[in-house]
Amino acid sequence: MKHPIELIIWRDIASHKAANWSESPLSGGTWVMYTAGWVTDETEREVTVHSTLGDPSREPTFAHDTVIPKGCIEKRMTLRKHLPKFEVSK
């Protein structure tokens, strides 16, 4: 199973009253976001990244997804090309 681990730097929309993102109102513009995780799907328009991996000694399951429009991506860096092989102690 091949799912590269990437760091994706991208721009997200911003709101003038961004509760939970900022204590103060924003002056406009966009936010620079840094998302790292397993790239589990990629289409012509978007990239899906998951930040959580279930027990890899079984069929891996992914959770906590972020879908990033490719038009918002400023930079992509591959941190690891595939899942590492390791055993989970029981």
C-alpha cells in the first residue's frame, strides 16, 4: 500500500469574525495553512490528506481528513514515500 506522507502549504479563506481561529477580527486576506499527513486520494481538482492512521499491521484505516483544492496549494513536500513497516506490541 502506497500513501506518501506530505507537507502541503496552502491558502485558506478567512472571515472577519473567525471564531476559534483568532481572538481578534481579521483585516481580510487569506490564511497560510500547513497540513501534514498521508495523501490518500488525489484528483484533478483536489488532494485528500489524513492526519491519523489506524493499526498499520492490519488493513490501514485513515481518519481526520482535509480536502485541499489544488488551486490553493502553494507548495508540496514529500516527507516519506510510503508507509513504514513496523510491528505494534500487543
